Amino acid sequence: EAGVTQFPSHSVIEKGQTVTLRCDPISGHDNLYWYRRVMGKEIKFLLHFVKESKQDESGMPNNRFLAERTGGTYSTLKVQPAELEDSGVYFCASSPARLAGPSYEQYFGPGTRLTVT
Amino acid sequence: AQKVTQAQTEISVVEKEDVTLDCVYETRDTTYYLFWYKQPPSGELVFLIRRNSFDEQNEISGRYSWNFQKSTSSFNFTITASQVVDSAVYFCALTFTGGGNKLTFGTGTQLKVEL
């Protein structure tokens, strides 16, 4: 079974440009999460999808970030326009619907390293 | 508010040494869940263990062991006879009933195991 995949693995863009990150969860997982780690700091929650619906987007930093999950499969996270402070590693995770409670582990992808110059 | 503190930023040990990674958490909830994840150089976070707040029994899995103590709000992780393959960043995380599914992470501990 394939794990969570993320694309691209690394992106370098200039301030003001737009970047779109993609996450493909484990097949059949209804829950999809985005997290971000800024250099040397903790990994912070951004948002949570259940299928195509946003269950919790309390961690989204501002309206320059837009997450979508059309069809309830893969998800995209767009940053427009990018700022220097958006640099970091963006992680995606998924978990099955039947194990959707807080007690069960989330399966993480390798992350996308975003560098804004 | 939930908070996880991993005071050790980086630890270096020589292979075969035992090493303990500290994790201290804060929460007002009585039902919560603690996790450890490993991040090897490949980047993905690998789940290691989950522990709920009602189960203080320590756990051992091979060379890994975990010590959960509610009295000190700690969930420490010990690697016995460390190996070079244990080199990674280790994250402690917390979630709780009523908080959705979001994980609150510590800042991570970089473990370097040298020959």
C-alpha cells in the first residue's frame, strides 16, 4: 500500500509568486491534514479535511493560504502571494475514517520544503 | 491550551549507549493522547507509539521504551543500545478529546548516533 505522497519535494520561489503544493493521501483515507514546520520550531497544524469538507481550518495563518480537496481525494495547498515567512516544510497526513478519533495515529508524508527568497 | 516541550534540541551519543529523550506536556483535559514520531533523513514522520491518559503503564518495544508519568506530565522515550540507524529527529505530540484531530507537537530532538 502506497503511503502519503507529496509534490514537489522542494520548491524555491520568489516573494510575491504563487506556489501550489499537492498531497495524495493513502487510498481510502477520508481524513487529510496539513501541517507546517518553520525552521527549528514545532510542527504546527494548519487544517483538517474530512473527505472534501474542511473540518477545522483554525491553523491557517491568513487568507494567502487556500486549501482544497475536490472530490475528497488529493488535496492542494496554494500560497498566493508567498512571503518570506512562509518558508518551511509543509507536511500532509491522513487517517482512515473509521479511526478518525484523536486517539489514532496519522500517517505522514515526506513533506514539501518551501523556500521563499 | 495544549503545549509540548522537548527541551533537548540535539543529543549526540556513541553507538551502544542508552539515550533518553524528554517530553513534557501541558493540558487541562483529562482525556488526552500522547505520541512519538520519528523523522529519518528521508523526511516523513514515522509513528512510533500512542498512549492514552488513562494508561500509565510503561511500554517496551525492542530497544525502545516509554515512561509515561502523569504526576510530572512527562512522556519520555529511551533507546537502549543505540545504533546509527536511530539517528533522526524525534517528535513528541499531544491531542485530546474535543480538540478535533489536530496534533500539538514539540520542537523535536535531533539525535545523532556516531560510531
